[in-house]
Amino acid sequence: MNRTPKIAPSILSADFAAFGAEVRALETAGADWIHVDVMDGHFVPALTFGPAMCAALRAHVATVMDVHLMIAPVDPWIEQFAQAGADILTAHVEAGPHIHRTLQAIRAAGVRPGVALNPGTPAVAVEPLLGLVDVVNVMTVNPGFGGQAFLPVEDKIAAIRAMIGDRPIHVEVDGGIDAATAPRAVAAGADVLIAGTAVFRGGPGTYARNIAALRAAGASAS
Ligand code: DX5
Ligand code: ZN
């Protein structure tokens, strides 16, 4: 089985004064998707980007703009993030009481829907949603900050991969992914590795090496 994962660098670890150049450097270095962490200072403690920033970034993203919404409520913002050019819009299952409506609204806006779940949320929380999504983001840290340690949720990743069966749904892992944790996540069933710290460490001259190392580590999973 080919386990070579996609690598999605999180620009949360980028130079905030140079996002366009950073995205181009990441794609030249082999990034498959560009992961954009939207935080609202409410659902998570930190505050990051809005739709205007995503719209500005769009011109620099030649691959896939994967927008992770760590916001509540989600629904009032869907249209603006769709207009901003998101390819994937991921909402947290914990972010509101009407997640089907949210995911349907994302699809209706012409964007691929994703659902994210926090480390403390069980796999069954996304089971009723698998008919509505193209992506499941299994958080491997509590969202809100880069640079946190990977939480061992491999059993949950495996349970979700089993629930998905042969449906064409990506399983992302997000948080604390490096060359040591990537094989654990891929062995459990992840096929998209989101990484901030492990990609950006060392500066632009090291992005290609860091991305290749993550991909190789993931592919080595047994
Ligand atoms: C965490 C974010 C992640 C984060 C990953 O709230 O969703 O995307 O940037 O960063 P690292 O790889 O540093 O854990
Ligand atoms: Zn993220």
C-alpha cells in the first residue's frame, strides 16, 4: 500500500510580514497544500487571520488553500471565506450545535467541506457527518497554538479511517507532527500531515529538506 502522505505546511509558523513569499517558497519546496489557521480569540485563545488575508494569499497559492476555521460561530463567515478563494473550509464539530447545516452551507458555497475534532472529542462525533465532508481533521493537539506536543490519538485516527471505509475522504492530522510522530499518524490512517514547527524550523533554505523528511517519515510507516 502506498502510504506517501501529502504535506500541508501551516503558515501559522511563517514570517507574518511576508506571507506571499513564504507560500511561494513552500510550494517550490514541495508543499502539497497550504494550511491556513483562522483563530478568533473565542473558540481558541489566539487571534490570527480573516477572509481579507485569505483573499490576498489566494493569488500566491497554486496548490490547495486549506482553511482551518477555529472560530465560533462559523456560519456567518462561510460566504466570505468562500469568496476569498478557500478550496477547503474546515469547521470544528465542537463549534456549534448545527454542524450539518454548517457543512451543507460550505458545500453550497462551492467549497470542499471539512470537519475537525479536538483531541478530547470521540471519533463517533464525526460518524454522522462522513457523508457530508471531503476532509476530517483529527487534531493531535488542543487547537490554538503552534509548537505543542503531539497527543497520542492514533486509536481515534484508526477508528475514523475505518468508519470512512472506501469513501474518498482525506484524514488530516494537525499539531505536533514531525519526523517522529508522522509515521505513527500515517500508520493509523492519516494521509495529510499538517505541520508548522517541523517545516519552518531552520528558515526558507531548509523548507525543501524539512518537507521531504516529513514525507519520507510518513511513507516509512508500517
Ligand atoms: C493548531 C493549528 C496547527 C498548528 C500546527 O491550533 O491548527 O495547524 O499550526 O503547528 P505545529 O506543527 O507547530 O504543531
Ligand atoms: Zn490547523
